[in-house]
Amino acid sequence: MNNKIPDIKSVVATNLVRFRKESKQTQLQVANKINYSDKALSKWERGESLPDVCVLKQIATIYNVELDDILHEETPKEKLQSLYRNKLVISVLSVLLVWLVAMVVYVMFELIAPGSFDSWQIFFYAIPASAVVALIFNNQWGSRIYNMVIVSVIDWGLAIALVITLKSVAEKSWYLYFIAAIFEIMIIIWYMMDFSRIVENRKERQAKFAKERANKKADAIKAKELKKAVAEKAKAEAERVKAENKAKKSNSHKKTNSETK
């Protein structure tokens, strides 16, 4: 029983820290709400001691969670969801960073050399640039099925940006759209082939899984039949031994009666 106490303390401490940070509150703020010192809350979060159940209930209400959430360890599903949220937040912030840089460059040009050129065109280049960032993070953490959409955004975003930039010096800059269209066809063909490979791999995994499940089922049936056969054999052996003992007892009894006579 004593071996479980440190585990409970560790789980509660980890959850107290996690939920407090998620609620964006300091130890002092939470301590004031439950009429305890921040030192006491610090001890609980370090796992040095456990608060009373009533206090835990108060803390759960402050963090807008259930008491059970504090008392139990984070499940693998919750950890996976948390990891996915973190990756998504990092990806979105990275894309927004591109737009922040574009905004800074635009503001600098407007302040230093206003009217020297159409600085608003910078935002059109931010479209393919942010798509490149999204593609990098999607290859690392996301699903390949979204790559086609992202690459298409890069293709057409870059084409639009170049056409807008060159329209003042090249009258037929819109011809770039033909190049973008051809490249888009190549993208679709490439990713259709990639999707076919993904589907084939998925079918192979499903077939392998079905085969393994069928083998396990067959092994279970064989094990059950073997167990039944062993049980029947043991039962037959027990009956044979019983019959032999009965026969020996009967012969012994007859022998004793004959000797008595």
C-alpha cells in the first residue's frame, strides 16, 4: 500500500501543474482562491504532500476540470491529443511568422521609401512563402494527403505574385498562368500516383492484419481443441484407473471371501 502513495502524489502533482498552466494562473492566484499559501500549493505541485479531497475539489472547480482528472494519470489518447495540439500551434505560429515578416517589410518600405514601388505586392509573395513553411511542417508531422493542396497553393501563389509584379514591364506576363496550369497537372498526376501507393499500402496492411487475426483465431481454436482432447484423455485415463481399482478391489474381496470359506 505504501508503494502506491508516491505514485499518487506524482500523478496529482503533475496534473496540478498541467491544469494550472493550461488555465494560465500563477501559484499565488490559485492559493488566494482556496485560502492557502502559495508555499502549500508549491509543495503539492512538487509531490511533497497531498491536499485534502475537499481542497482538490475546489482546485478542480478553479481549473474547470473534474476531480477525477486530477487524481488519474493522463491517458495515451490525451497525450496524443496534446501533442497534436502543440504541433498544430507551432505550425500555425510559423506560418503567421511569415506574414509578420511581410508586414514588417511592408511597413519599413512605406516609412523609408513611400511610393517608390508597390510595396503591397509583398503580401502576394507571402502566400507561397507561408505555403512552403506549411509544407515543411506537414511533411514532418502531418498527413501526405494535404501536400497536394499545399504545393498547389505554392504554384498558383507564386504565379499570381509574379504576374502582378511583372505586369507593368511585361504586357503578356499572364502567360505565366499557362506554366502554372501545366505544373498543376503534373502535381495532380504525381500525387494521384502517390495516393495509389498509399491505398495499396493500406490494403496490404489491412490484409496482413486480417491474416494475423485469422491466424490468431485458428490458433485459439486449435488450443481449445487440444485442451478439450487433453481433458477427454485425462478423463478417460481417470475412468480407466478407477475401473482398474474397482476390479482390483473386487478381486481382493473375492479372494478374501474364498480364504474365509
